[in-house]
Amino acid sequence: MEESSREIHSLKTKIGDWVIVFICVLIALICLLPMINLLAKSLSGTDYLIKHEVYLIPKGFNFDAYTTVLKDIKYIKAFGWTAFLTLICTFLSLAMSTLCAYPLIFPALKGRRVINAFITITMFFNAGTIPNYLLMQKLGLLDNPLVLIVPGCLSVYNMIILRSFFYGIPESLRESAEIDGASYFTVLLKIYLPLSKPVLATLALFYAVGRWNGYSDALMYMKNKDFYPLQLLLYNILNNINQVEVQTQEGWSAPGLQESLKAAIVMFSTIPILCIYPFLQKYFIQGVTLGAVKE
């Protein structure tokens, strides 16, 4: 009887594992199919795109769309500016998150609960679009590249993740360093930051993806096209292409080429951030898990 029950239990476990695998594969396919479709369109001939014959496999294989994009100076400038903006914002956001989270782990900090309460409230309530626009106007940040950096340099959610991770570091390490004469900043630089590589890598990925994909702030606050990020340029292209033989505001016009161009631009704007993730995957899993469960 025991062997029979064990076999039944083992069979149920295997069935459950296969169900989980099937669900994971299905979710992966749902995520991958749109990307595969875009890749196929970007590499297909215009005649097949006009006839809507391209789905997952390129037809009339060519690189015309990518060649056209790489020759356009507006796209190259937007790509370089967005890459620079992503690096600056990621570094600044990590620094701000660290400097905000680190003091809040000390029980001796006066008003710590009040500060935590005020910080948490900002996650659920904000002034709104119009007050924010007026604030940027009063600060002189409208049509200023700093408006793409300063307002979003700190995410309260990410800061709370980092603070929770700091809570999980044994206080004995900090106390022993303080006994040896280490200052607060020395403890931060020598103990907390080296032990926080997983969560810092995770937050860096969050900040980088958020800035790379961001366009709404530039859409509202920027008029100078020289400082348009890549996603806003893509938004303008997609928003102004309604049919295959209409010239866009970005200056591209060729029968059937627009669909291929749209797909190529989307791929160009997506691939760089996808290439970063495999290098941060192990830190991403570890950082999210530890930062989420330790409080």
C-alpha cells in the first residue's frame, strides 16, 4: 500500500511539474512571438509587408530598413543621447536611493518613523500632471535636459527595496566596524555596498529600463528635438505613419518601407536593453528575493 501511494504521489508530482513547464513555455511564447513578428517584418521585403504575408518568418530577406535607420542622423543622435541619459540617470538614481535608504536603518535617527511615513505617502499620492508641469516651469526646467534627469532620480519603491536589504545585513558587522573607528560613510562603502551587489544590480536594471523606455516626460516638458530620447522619436514615427505611402515627419517615404522601418526601429530600441539583462540575471533573482522578504 505504501509503495502504491508513493507511486501515485510521484506520478502527481511529475504531472504537476509538466503542467508548470507547459505554463512557463506558454508564457515565454506569448512574450517572444511579438518580438519574432517584429524581427520578421524588419527583415522582410516591402512587397510582402504590403500584402500582409509576413508573420514569424521573413520573406524577401533584406536589411533595407536597418540601413535606412542607420543612415538617419536623427536616429543615431537620439540613440546616443538616450544611452548617455540612461547611464547618468542610473548612476544618480542608485546614489540617491543609497543615500536615502542607508540613514533610515539607524534606530537612533530622530524622526525616522515620520520620514518613512512621508516617503511612503508619495508612492500613493501625487499632485498630478498640471501641478508638476507648473512646478517644472517655476524651476526653469522646461525645455531643459535636466528635466529628464532630476525629477525621476529617485524611486521610492526601489529605495524601500534597498532599505529592506540593508535591514537584513547583520548589525554586528556595523557595530564591529564602528568600534574600530569607522565612520558612517566608511561603513557604507566598506560593508554595506559590497554586500549589496545583488540588490544594486537589480535596481540598476529597474532604473535603466525605466529611463530607456521613458518618453512621457520628454513629451510633456521638451520642445527641443535635439534632446528627444529614442522612445519619443519612435513615438513620433509610429504616431505619424497611418498608411504605407505617407511621408512621415521624420523624413522617410518609400512605398511599403514604413512598416519595415517601424519594426526595425522597435528592434533597435529594444535589443540594447535586452542584451544587458543576461549579465544581471543572477543578481536580479537574488536581489529581488532578498530585498523583498527581509524587513
